[in-house]
Amino acid sequence: MPTDRALRAEPALSLALLRVVVPLLMLLSPGFTAGVAVAGWEPARWSVPEGLSWFVALVPINESWARGAQAIVLFAAVLASLGVYARAALALLSVTAFYLFAIAQLAGFVWHDMHLLWFALVLAASPCADVLAWDATRPLDTTHSRYALPLWTVRVLLGVIYFFPGLHKLRESGLDWALGDNLLNQLHWKWAQHGVVPSLRIDRAPWLLKTGGVFVLLFELGFLPLLFWRRARPWLALTGLSFHLLSEWVFRIPFASLWLCYAVLIDPRAALLRAGAWLTRWRRTPGPARADVVEAPPEESARRRGVLWATATLLVLGATIQGARGQMRSYPLACYPTFQWRVGALMPDLGLEVVLADGTARPLRHARSRSGYRSQRQWAELWSLAGVYGSVSVERLTAYVRALPRSTLDGAVSVRAYRDRISVRPEHWGAPPVQRKLIATVALER
């Protein structure tokens, strides 16, 4: 088994910052609240992604258990971020968060923030609380080879997350993905889903979209190899931050849960040590400020190194296999969204129509807030129900209709479900569907 000394020394502070950030991000993850909500659904409404069939078959799933898991996740996340019994807290967090987040994936849409679970597992197996922790035993600027493996594991996982979406874009569409009309249509899809047209109409500058498309391909494909060039990592972090902020601004795709983990790409010691003397209170043991004049941390025991190597190998191998397959609808290992297919100007939707006793019909407004907003999770569930991702399940459709507010079904004897195709052009929003196909009729109990 490789020893710690086989790897170059890395700052303990980078690993500790990741330990602070990851548990807090897990509390902000959609799965933290969605897991409880989905646990209360009728099981017929669930859609089980690849990797969770055993979970649904063997593990009890109900709202009470989910709320209990939610409380434990909150407790363990706070302890882990503070560095109080950090490894035990992270192990507990990993198990309970998996239970809660796995339930959230049954809604017909896989949340691609499973990297938080991956990173929590790596942290649980690593010496992540040597600094910046309640239980800290080392000075803030400590460096040692024992921190290298967990940091490199997270870096490579980040690289895998970016690399395969870029690869699948090229394999599926080539440079036409960036240089054709695809990005314009992708942009209008996202705007239509959110129901907002930005004041800056970037869709009216095709050359800018094409330049951005080429940048996306270069960034995604170049991230992994550039990780191995130490001087390039801070620039990668800056480029990645710009990439995600632009994606959020232009395409309404927020991904803060990923770029906030860029602590593994930078050496933050100098900046934080200059921030003020108050940081020294995190050091339980007195000693000089420089790590090179104090006793170096001991190497991890053979057992702990073995657990860390096994965790790193399984996660990197699993993420690589799923990435190569382009399997986005699986959990807890999956390829991150590729956006590889060239889309047109028509987007699918699930249209519902209430049929009254006298045979007349009226449209049924559903899965929207009072202001008309529909979340990304809701869009994904409706596409799943409409058969966009596979075959139509009448049983799931029936469970979905039965869960609608009773006031919307007053006087109805049945509900017709359609796979609609709507125009995403901003000037066409609110217009009737361009195409409509009946996929099921749900009879209602009277």
C-alpha cells in the first residue's frame, strides 16, 4: 500500500476548509428538504433511478423516518463544520444524508449534488480536523503528505465531473454544439422554464453565444489535465468561478455547491493567517506559527490509510464509469448533466385537462406557484411523467393527479394527460401548445 510520503506535502488548511464548507452545503442542498416531502408521497408516484432499486426494496421510507434523518443530518453537519469529533460526525452525516437525499431522487429527477456525499465520505476517512477545528492539534499553516490523498481525490472527482460532459458534447454534436443554433435554443429553454427574460438579451448576439460555447468545451475538457499543473490550479478556480457565475446569470443554472468546494485548488494559508490574530484561538496547542519548526504530524495508521485509499478508489472509479457511460439518471454515482443534445425551439410539457360530467373540458393549471413559477424539480418530474425520459406510467400519472389540490378537480370525472410541445421563443410564451398528444386518461373516484 502506498504511504503518505509517496505524495507531495499539501496544506492541512485546504482540507479543513473543505470540511467546513461541505456539511453546510449539504444543509442547503435541495435533498435536505425534498427528501422529507417525497417520503410523504404515495409510493406509486416515485420513479426509481439506477442504483436505488435495492434502497426502495429494503429500506423503510416514510415521512417520520425522513424527518428524523433530517434532524441527524443537521446535528452532524454542525459538529463536522465546527470540527467537534469531526470524523465520527462526518461518518454519521454521510449515512443519514444518503438516506435523506436518496429519497429525494425518487421524484423523477436526479439532483446532481451527489459530489457533496462523495466529499463527505473522503473527509470522514481523512485527517480533516487537524486545523481550523474545535479539536485542532496543529498550527494553521501545517503542511504534510498525509493531506495529499484526500485533496487529490476531491480534485480528480472535480475533474471527472467536468470532463465527461465536455466529452459527450463533442461525441454527440461535435463543434456544432457550440457553433450552431443549439446554444440559442438551450438559452430559450432555460428562460422559458423560469419564465424570465433577462434585461440583457444575449440571444440577440449569436457570436457571443458561440464564443461562450467554445469556452465551455475548452473549460470542461481542460479542467482535469490542468489539475496536475500546480501553478494552474488557482487560475482554474478563478475560471471555474467565472464559468458558473456566467451560467447562473445567462442560463439560470446555479451550481454554488460545486465551486464553493474549490478550496482544494488553492493554498489559503497566507491569506487567512494575515486575516488576524483571532485565528490562533483555533489552535489548541501552543507553538510557533510556522509548521516547519514544530513536530510534523504523524502518518495515518495502516488501517486508516487503507480505508482512505479504498474510499478514493471506489469513488473515482465509480464516477469515471458513470461519466463514460453518460448515465445521468443514477444515484449516488452519476455523470453530471452533459447538455450534449442539440435541442430545437419546442420544449416538452405535461398538459392536463379536466373532463366534467357533461363532457366539457377545461385546462388544469398545475405545478405552479401563485405567481406562475415552476421549479426545476417540478419541470423534471413533469417531463418524467410525460414520458420524455422513457415510457409513460399510467400508475405514476394517476398518483400525481390524486395528489393535486381537491379544489382543482371539483366536478371532474376524469383528467386527460397530454405530452405537449410548446415554443420556447419569448414572444410565444403563453400561447397554446404547438403539438399535443394524448398519453393517458385518469378516471377519478366519485
